[in-house]
Amino acid sequence: MFTKKFLPFIILGLVSISVEAFAQGVMVTVRFRKKGSGDVISRTEVAISSTEVAGVGKKVQAAPDGTVTVEAEESALLRFSRFGFKPLEVKVIDLLERAKARLQAEPQEGQIQLKVDIFLEPALGADDTVIVQGKKRPGVSKQIISVEEARRVAPGGDPGQVTKLMPGVQRQAFGSQVVIRGSAPGDSKYYIDDLEVPFIYHGIGQYTVLPTPLIEDVEFSAGGFGAEYGDATGGVIKIRSKKNLVERPTSIYNVNFPIFSSAYHERPVGKDASLSLSIRRSYIDLILPKVLPKDSGLTIAPYFADYVVLYNQDYEDGKGRLISIASTDGLRAVFPGDFSQSEEGTAAFSVFNYYGILGYERTKRLSGDWSLTTTPQVQFFKLNLKIIDSKVKLKVWSIRLPTEFTYRPNPDDKVYVGVDLRADKATAYFDAIRFDRNDPFFDPEEAPREEGSEETTTKGGAAWIAMEKKLGDLLLIPGLRGYYNDQIKKGTVDPRFSARWELNEVHGLKFATGQYSKNPEPGQASQSAGNPDLKFERSIHYVAGLESHWSERWNSDLQLFSKKSWDLVRSDPDKRYINSAELKSYGAEILVRRNMTERLFGWFSYTWSQNRSRESSSQEWTNAEYDQTHVANLAGNYRLTEIWELGGRLNYHTGDTFTQKGNAVYNTNLDKYQARQGGIELFAGRLPDYNELSVFAGRDFLWDTWKMNARFGIEYFWFKRAALGVDYNYDYTKESFLKGVPPIPYLEVQATL
């Protein structure tokens, strides 16, 4: 029955009363819209019955534009139903009473015509499987997570951060890059669409540079990736932005206390284009200095900001997209230090980095079975670093022109051919102490200083070819990628191969191997400040796995991996840099996933790995810098009702490695103890194991044409704080752990109009 609780779901639009035959009843035109957004709902079913009759009479269905016109007596009852929405019952007489109140007039004899907007509230359906994962280019270690899946379990509801929960990823307390299977963060590549970026996460909270409303899915490759990716020996993370055109103007305002605020707007531009704009700025740098203890001598002010413009356009032969991204991160800190020259005994540290990128992606269907994708892009990167009285300034301009042709001879097979040309111009200035690792009592206060500047221009390119060949249940993906770097005057060719074999409807085997090469950094290979005789850093990957789809709701992915890296660049007192270090990693990973349904979604990931390194082939293998034996993540989300959801994550990982200080001796000239630097086994020490629990609750508030979501929770919760590093007493006889951040409660409010 119709009661007052349904009144908020109905808005009378244009109401007209005309004089015709009363016997014809009331003509009601209804437009169905979604409560909370005002979007049109198509194909809603309308049932007409008499209130005195228990059964349902005539049934009609709304058109694709969400409208339907029915004729009914004043005493009739209208029932509206649509899958995914709560059913609603309305009496025609109540619609008439509301119409009279609006018009402040009595209806005349004859037929009455009403035009009504009815807002249906979304309903929480049965726990049926919802398929949300699209099929992308095949891979062995590749995982593709949709934005809705990622939003439900990722930290802070930020889809890009879902990579933290993937197998093979080691936990980091800070930093804007990712450690994958023991490789250094800089050994992996980061992309937004096909735009190569220095990083995709901010330093504060590791929020993704691309705002959540623009993210379509997240692609993660822990190793064994295809020939289309290069200059990386670790893994690949790619955030894809939305490609579909916007249907109506939408604005989203977000306030996250105590971290940041943001504003986002999207709208159609004509019939074949749309525009999206985003701006975000943190304000924790304004809060932290006021809440830190005054007597600690510590002042810290981290901050970030980003700006994004995305223009999508559809053509008859394909799509075009113009994207511009600007990202800023910084940190200013003052802290106690024995090596400080200030009267207060404090030292200053500041870092500022910025990158701006502009790119245009054009996909075009060519004649026959060919298609073309080009993504010309230009990027500017700036870094200012100051530690005490040491300074480093870096500016880099980069131009890239990746181009890929795709040939599809039949529905099952593909051939990819691509080139990637690039040029970089870097300007560097440095005024810093020179570190000598062979000095057993190296001291920053006594170390010689070095000042200089350099301008470097490098050119290089890569070309690749790969194919997908299907032979029954077997899919073969051979590939080849070649590089050239004019700074070191060297080239290389990396063969790669992967395969998938579908054993049956449940299980599938997969395998990948290949060589991966990485260019030395421009500063490492420069003429004046580096070594131009450096070689490519090399790595070879082996990956084998078993994918199992146990049911519509459950699947698992088990992988074994082994990776050997050599010719890694290290500092050298004579040549500045040499290719001397080696790294070997091996382990096992498993991801057990409960596919997303209307109510429940989550997964469990676990990684066991061993990472060993040595500075040269003449040394013994020791723990690697990024060695965490066990890493486990349990994440889930449950919708209690249509408007309430609960979620959380439980993380565990083995403590980080660190290099302990040697026996200290007293230096009478400096009146202090100095720890021995040389002759110590690297990374032999290990911090305590780390646990972290994060929980949150979210609630939706729905109005007719807009909605608000409130999300509140707590991050970094555990019974003891994480150990992030080691500190020593004055004579280096006692170690103490530097504690991480305490549990941080947060409240985030988002309004969508």
C-alpha cells in the first residue's frame, strides 16, 4: 500500500488537466529515475490493479528512455518493479491529491493527464555472482582488477592502491613506488594508460595520482610480462582511465580528514566527446606541526597536489583521448641531529618533486584486419632535495612516441608490432659530500665535498613484435624486444615467451620466461658525474602457475617464480659507477579470490620468497635490501544493506632487513664515537615482524538527484607500532627501533551531484 514513507520517491513534473470524458479515467505518464543520481531507468515494469482486487491486472513496460503512459481509474493501484531496485506501490488518487495541492485548484470533470517523475531506490539483490572482470591481453603474472572490486578492498577506497594487496608485492611504510618480487622500486615501470610516469602514488598515504572517478581498472604484472613493456627488470603497474563518453554532467566533491580535499567534474561536449577535470590538495602539512609535541624538536610537513584533464572523443574509425596530469609531492622536516651545525642542535631536510605530462592517444581501425594506436607524449620532471647543507637539483624533459600496429588474421590470433622512440634532456646540479664506502670510519662532517652541474641529452628507442597463437586449448605468446641507448652506445635484444594450456573447465596451466633489460640512469652514465661505459642491467624471469576456477564465486592463482639479475649498477670510488651487483629471488605466491557479488567480495594473498644479493661475484650471497620472507594480506567487503557497508584488511609481513653498525671507536678530534662502516655483512639485521589492521564502515545518503557517502575508519591499527628503522645510542652499543605512525582515524565525505 502507498504510505507517507514513499512520498520522497515521487516528484510531480508537468501536470496538465484537460476536459474529456470522465469514464476514460486518468492518463499517467511516468518517467523512472534512479534515486541518488537522477539517471533514467529503462524497462521498469508497471502493473495496474484495483485496490479491491488482490490480483494484478494489466502489465506494461517502460521504454528505453524510462517513460511509460498508462490509463487507470482513480481507485487503481500502480505497482512499479525493476531488478536491482526496491518495488514501489502508488495509488492514482494520491497522485491526484498531490497534483491538486501543487496547482491549488480543483480538478474539473473529464480525463486528467499527469506527468510524473518517480525515483526508485536501489535494492540489495541476492548474493549472485556479478562478472566485472573484462578480458584483456593475456598474461601469466598479470592481474586485472576492476575499479569496483578495487574500491571495495583498497586502502582508503582508492582503487589504484589495490596493488598493495597483490601477491609478490612487499610492504613499504613510505614511498611512492612499489617493491615487486625483491626488485628495487626503480626497477619497475608505472603507467597511466600508455603514458609512462615516474610514479603513480603520492608519498602521503600512497594515494593514486589519478582520481578515483577516472579509474577504469588496474593492471598488475609481477614478472614475466610481454614484449610491449621494457626498460624494467621488476614488474609493471598500469592504471587505466575511463574511455567511455560521459552521458550527463556530474560533479563530485570529496573531503578526507585529516588528509586532503578534492573536486571533480565531468560533462558531455557535443555528441561525440566528453571532458573530465580534477583537482586535489592535501592539508596535513597545516595540521601536523600543530599536533606534534613541542619538546620533541621535530617538525614535519608533508604535502601533495594533483591536477588532471581528460578529453575523450569518438570517431567513426576509433577513439581519441587527450590527457594532462600534473603531480606535486613535498616534505619539509626539522629534526634533532648530532651532525647539525645549528645552535638548536637540529637539522633540516626538504624534498620537492613535480611532474607534468601531456599525451594524446589515438586508436584507429585501418583497412583489412589492421588497427593502429599512437600515444605521443611530453613530460617534465623536477626534483629539489636538501639534506642539512647538501643540495641536489634535477630537471628532465622527456618526449616519447610509442606506436603499435595490431593485426588480427582470425578471431583467435593476433600479431603486435610496435616501436617506442624517446629523447630526454636532463640538467643536474649538486653540492654534496662524497661518500666513500671503503673508508671504515666515514664521517659526513669530515667527508670531502663535491659541487658541479651537468646537462645531458640522451636518445634511445625500442621495437617489439609479439603474437598470440591459439592451438586448440593451448595459447602461445612468443615475443621479441630490442633496445638502443645512445648514451652508453649499446643495444640489446630480449626474447620472451609465455604459454597457457586450459586443461579443463576448472584448471589452466601457464608458463613464462624471458630476458629483461634496463637502461642505467642518465646520471649514472654521464660523462662528468658518472661512467659512460656502463652496460644494461639484466634479469631473466621464470614463472609457472596454475589457475583454478572452482565455481562462479571462487577461483585461485598459484605461481612459482625464480628471477636472476646481474650487471646491477653500484657506486664505485674509482669509476663512480660500475655493473657489479647481482640479485636472485625465488618463491611461491597464491591468490584465493571470492568474486564480487551484490553483498560480499574479498581475497587472500600470500607470498613466500627468498631474496639474496651480493655487491660483486667475488663476495658471498647475503640478505637483499628488499627481503621479506612472508607477506600475507586478507581483505574483504560486505554490504549489510543497500546503504551500509563494512570492510577491512589484515596485513602481515616479515620485518625489513638493515645493515647493522660495526664496533665504534672514539675519535678524539671530533669528540665522539664513530661506527665502523666496512667489513660488516650487508642487511644481516632484521626489524621485527609487522602486523596492520585497517577497518572501515561506509553509509550512503540518497536524495532524488544527488547522493552523499560517508566513510569512516582507522588505518595502521595494531597492538604495537611498526618498526621502521634503527637508532643507536652515543657509543653504538645499544639499538632501538624507530616507531612508525600510530593508528590514524579518518572520516571521508563525498558528495556526488
